[in-house]
Amino acid sequence: MEALEIARWQFGITTVYHFLMVPLTIGLGLVVAAMQTLWYRTGKDHYLRMTKFWGKLFLINFIMGVATGLVQEFQFGLAWSEYSRFVGDVFGAPLAMEALLAFFVESTFLGLWIFGWQRLPKVLHLGALWAAVVASVFSAYFIIVANSWMQHPVGVELVDGRARMVDAWAVFTNNTALVAFTHTIFGALAVAGGFLLGIAWYHLWKRRHDGLDTVDGDGKVVVGTDTSGSRGVIDHQVWLRSARIGAVVALISFAGTAVSGDLQAKLMFEQQPMKMAAAEAACHDGTGFSVLSVGNLGSQDCDDIVAVFEVPGLLSFLANGDFTTEVKGVNTLLPEYKEQYGQTLPDDPMYGERAGMSIDYLPVMEVTYWGFRIMIGFGALAAFAALVALRILRKGTVPESRWLMRLAVFGILAPFGANSAGWIFTEMGRQPFVVAPNPDPSGIDGVFMFTAAAVSPGVSLAELVFSLVALTLVYAVLLVVEVKLLFTYVRGGVASAMPELAARHDDDSSSRGKDDDDVLAFAY
């Protein structure tokens, strides 16, 4: 192992962990804002309870996302200083706007929302939440602008070995960024939809299991109540409507990710053809989409890969919108890449001992091939589960089956898996470049950077190993904390976000804000 590999592992582990929080924060924030809007418009108590319950889970996830996200930008200077010098003139604008504009707005208005219950007028309180949520969406956009420039450099010129931005409009309207942003937002909504559906299913099942709700001869729900009265008709409406909203959001988001993903594939065909070929384990030119290919684990030799089942023409459709255009395979692309970008790393001090080493232009195909399929498979599985759930929920409750409940709860992980797999595929499929070159006319020729040149020359292997172990352990502790907090408040139900419910009898009449409502209890 060398410093470059450890630095890549560190960035990969911390980024993937952080990205677990990001889509849930964005997607759940939008849903909670919609719930509070419904409460503001209708005055119905179940929408208030939904807002407070899901809002509390949103806050737990948000603060963990902040804690883990702080590490990301520090890593650019600590482990990737050469990369920071190369892209600094480009990244400065979007990252500054993300921190100074989007994140500050998000944090400020979220604070007003947390502590503004019964203190701010309802319309201003609702506006504070929408301001925070919209700011989180803009925050994602600015980050994706920066990342998409690495995938498709535009709006720059090369000056003294550094990329200098000469067209900010081109950078911020990069077609790669616009499509990736759309794909990311729909992916975030998919996570939120699965989250709502799984947790709401658990509570509907628990009501059946506890004997609160029963079904009549037609299988329709007969809503009951417990002795304290805190789990009555309103409580049932909270979970039923949450489950239905989650299922609808999941279906809409799957359609959105499918359309935006198709656009991404077509851009990939133009901008990063090797990534496209590696995603299909396509060694030879052709039109067929590989449903299943097998090969020797760890081998980068195309002769070791055998296509078991292909769909003719489908790869051409994904790449070019028709069924006949041949997509270049690895064996065709490798000589082209070597001729255009060199067979060995340049003899330059920035490469250190790696100078003169041969360049492997083929990404790790196990990661790209299966990452692409895991992304699609988990996304489709979540959408199918949402469709089935909508049909079951027509009766107003869920079956008493424990295994079906567990399946619904574990189904929460499917959209997370799809998002993470897609992100890993996007980043690792770009290798060996940290800033990918542009083979198509819409980009800027000659602006690219090998990952081997990006790592900080002054950071030792021992220092990186220490930081990798330390960060991984800290993140593991944070993961335990977040999961424990989420489990605690999920099991506690609506009362965990509204302690006043446990202190008074719930007659299913309006339980909107009381003067003695402790906003700190809601926040923490």
C-alpha cells in the first residue's frame, strides 16, 4: 500500500458515509415541509403530528450530516493538496456559495423553525422551514456543480498547469451538472419515500399486533384506541397517510431517476466512453446490454469475461437513443486512450515514485459493472414495493404478518443502497482520472488530471493510515449514535416528538400548539 491508495480509501469511506445522510436530509426535508404546509392550509391535527414526528427524525439526520460533512472539504487541503491547486480557481466559487450562501441560510432558518413553535406566526414559521429546505437543495446543486466539473471540465483555460475559470455561466450550467442534480434530487426523494413507508408500516403493524386496530368482514380497518387515548384515530391517520405519501413519493422518484438516469447514460457515452464500457463489461464493440456477465475476480483482462445473457440493442438505446449504434468496447478504447493520454505517467516530480509507471485506463470492472446494476436493481425493487404497498393500504391498514413488516422495514435500505452504489460507480468509473478528459467537442480539450498526481506530496503513509483509522472509528461511533437515536424515536411514535400527548387524554380533537409545549423537547 502507498499514500495514494490510503488517501483514496479515506476519502471514499468518509464520503460514502456522509452521503448516507445527504439524500435523507434533502428528501425528508422536502416531505416535512409539504406536511407542515398541509397543516397550515387545513388545520388538521394529523398533519401537525406528522410534521413534528418526521421533523424530529429529519433533525437527527441533519446534525449528523453536518458533523460528517465538515471533514470533506478539509480533506482537499490535507490529503489532496495538488488536486486543490489544480481545481482551486474553479471550485472556489461553487464551494464558497455552498458554504456561505446555502448552508448558512439552511442552518439559520432551520434554527428559527426548531425554536419558533408557538413563537413565530404560523406563516413565518412555515416559511422558515421552506427556506431551510430550499437552501439544502441549492447546497446540493453547488456541490454537484463542482463534482460535475471533474466529470466534464467546461468554462476554463489551462494557465501555468492550473485550470482557471473564464466562463462561470458555463461551469454553473454544465449539462453534466444539470442532469446529475436532477438525478440526485429524485434519488433523495426515493430515500425519503422508502423511509416513510417502512416506518409507517411498522407502526400500522404494531397497532394490529397490539390489538388496537382490527379488520371487518371486508378486510377494512376498524380503528381502535389504547387506554391512555394517545394512539387513537389521529395516530392511525398519521401512519396511514405517511405510508401512502411515502409510497407515492417513491414511485414518482423512481420515474424521475429513470428518466434522468437515461440522460446521464447518454452523456456518459459522449463524455466518458470508458466508464460506459466498464459499466457493461463490454470488451468488444456492440449493441447488447449485459444482464449478466461473469469473469475472474480481480482480473482486468477482458478475455476472462464471458457474457451469459444480453439484450440486443438495449445498450445502443441507453447510449444513443437508437438500437443500432455500436458502442465502443474496452478493447477498442484502450489503444485510443493510450495514444491520446500516454501509456505511462509523466516524468514529473509531482508523481514522485509513480512517475513513469504504466497507466491502467480500465476502471475496476467488478465495481462499475455491479455498482450500475445494484443502483438500478435496488431502485426498481423499492418502486415495486411501493406499488404493492399502495394496493395493500387501500384497506386502511397492513397485514399482521411479522415477516412482511420486517421486509418493509429492511426495505428502507434499498434506496440508500441504490444511491450509494450509483455514487461509487460515478466516482470509481472515472479512474484513473480525478478530473476526466473531454473526448467530445462540448468540453475543453487538454484539461484533465490523473489521480496519481492529486495526492499531497508532504503527507506520509503513516499519517494517512492514522487519519483513516481515526476517522473510520469516529464515524462508526457516530453511526451507532444516529441509529440508536432514530430507533428510540421511531419506536416512541408521535409522542416521542410531542411529549404533551403523553400527559393528557387524547380525545381526537384538535391538539395543536399549547403554551406549555416544550420546543426544546421537540428539538432534542
